[in-house]
Amino acid sequence: MKRLIFVFTQASFANLDGREGQDMALLCASFEQEVQLVFMQDGVYQLLRGQQPEKVGCKDYLARLKALSLYDIEQVYVCAQALKARQLKQEDLFVTPTQLIESTALHQLFKQADHVMVF
């Protein structure tokens, strides 16, 4: 089994990267790979409560994040510095549980992975 980390760095509907990364993560998890998700930089916006994608003409692919446990994806990390820089709190996020992680610990996490994919 491979350890795969999917890193989300862009806001929810800026482009299709978030959706494509989420598709790939769920697909890999369905093939029993160890999948971890990391949200950093503007990627933390993907986890905000109350988003209304239909108002900007997009499909709500973010709702699938609520079903991560069905895919055995239990390790969801959020960069603490990214939240702080955007004046957000963990309570503002709709995906639970999430683990806050410092940027120094992120580097260690990335070193332990077989593959790191950035979206």
C-alpha cells in the first residue's frame, strides 16, 4: 500500500484543480491506498462552511468531503499558519475532524509519503 498525500492550495472554485484533486484522492482511496489530505494556503477556503457554489454556476463537489470516512480517509490536515493568515478558525470549517498542523510538521509529513500531489 502506498502513502499518498493530496495537497490543496487553491480556493474552492478558482479553477478545477480542487475537484480534480478530490476525484483522484477518492479514487486512490477506493483502491485501498493510504490517502491523506492537506489544505494549505488558499486551499483552506475549500473547507469553509456555508459556501454556495450554485450562485457562481458551479457544481457542489465540496459536499463529497463530508463522506471522507466512507473512503477510509481519516487524516485531514489544515495548515495552522494558513488559517491564521486568513483570520479563520477551525470552527469555521465544515469537514471534521481536521487536524491543525504547523508548517514544520508538514515537511516531515511530506517526507514520509510515497507520493505528494499538489492541486
